[in-house]
Amino acid sequence: MKNKKLAATLALPVSTLLIILGTQSGVGAFATGIDGVADTPITTAASADTILQCGWRISGVESTISLANAEPTLEYVGTEYALAGSDTGILIHLSGNETEGTRCSFYNDYKGAQVKVSWDGVTFTGSPDNSLNWSVTDKALGITYADADCVPAWVTEAALTINGEFAPAGEVVPAAILAASVDTSEEYSPDAVTAATFPSCGFSASYSTAIPSGKTPTSPGATYSFTGPTLTSTLVLEP
């Protein structure tokens, strides 16, 4: 009987030891399951603000240039009758929109521009009849360009005379800033947060001609109006 009691007493710690080992084994299996199936994807994200793209624009070009005598009370009496008019406030500017000085970036786009003025026709045609008509071969149409506020990089034309040599059509460049000679993206900073700089050019155009002497109106006492050559201003972009 003593031997049996001793065996029973020894069995208790062995059984307890087995329970502890079993618990440890179970914890290890659970941890291995997380490593195998619980993948966690990570998505990266970023943001960046942009500014407008720079564009070349021209404004202030009048659709009609009215030429008149400096003395409105004087009439044509058969002697040369001077006529003059002007187009002031012409502006070529680089900007992000129609408003001058709007911050923008070149984004490797056109960095230069030039204005080309072309014309078509040689005759000033009158109304109510053509008795006072004249051609630029009789009396030239002169155009004088004045630099109002162009940055130094611009090249401007001083004057042009449309006469028989150029008629009936031709072309002149009154203002140009060529990317081939001036890298505007290096010289100017339209994208600067403070004190942004823009390659703008302001100028005016003055026109002059005259009704030649020696003409006799078919309708004396009438007011004659004339339509002359058509001038077209084109903004040409330079890469």
C-alpha cells in the first residue's frame, strides 16, 4: 500500500507540467498564424499646387484708326489736306491670364514673341463718290512707332512708310523679343512669389497721310469719308 500512495503522489506534478507545456505550445501556434496571413498594404500619397501657364497676349490695338486734320474747322479746298491719327496704349505682355502681371510658369513653352503688322490695299476710297480718292503711290501712309514702356530685351521698329515701293501688301515687325537671342525664362521670373518680373512691351503707333492737292470734289459742300488700306496686327509666338 505504501508503494501505491507514493506513485499517486508523484503523478500530480507530472500532470501539471504537461498542462504548462501544452499552453506554451498553443501560444506559439497563434503567433505564427499572424505572420502568415495578416499582410497590411501601405498606400503612399502626395499633393502639389500648380500655377497658371504663361501666355503671350496683345491688347490695346484699335479696330479702326480714325485719321483727321489737326484743324477740324478747315476744309479741303484743293490744296494738300493733312490727316493723322494714333493708336496708344498697345501692350504686349506675358501673363497667366488676361490681367497683366498674373503669376505663371513658362513650363518650357514659348519664351519669345513678336508683333507683325501687315497691310492689304493701296487706295483711300471716298464716299459719297470717288472724286477725292487717292493711293499710297500718290501720298504715302506713314506709321511711327514709339516705345512707351518696353523692357530692354525688346527690339522695336521706329517708323514705316507704306508707299508705292511696298504696295499693295507688305509686313513690318514693330516689336519683337526673340527667344533665339534672349532666354526670357532666365532673364525674367514670372513665377516668383514676391517681385515677379515679366517681359512686357508697351508702345504706340501714329499714322499720317494726306489728300493730295489738285482734286475737285464731285459733291462740293459734302462731308467725305474714306476707307484706306487694311492693317492687321498678328502676335507670333517664338519657341
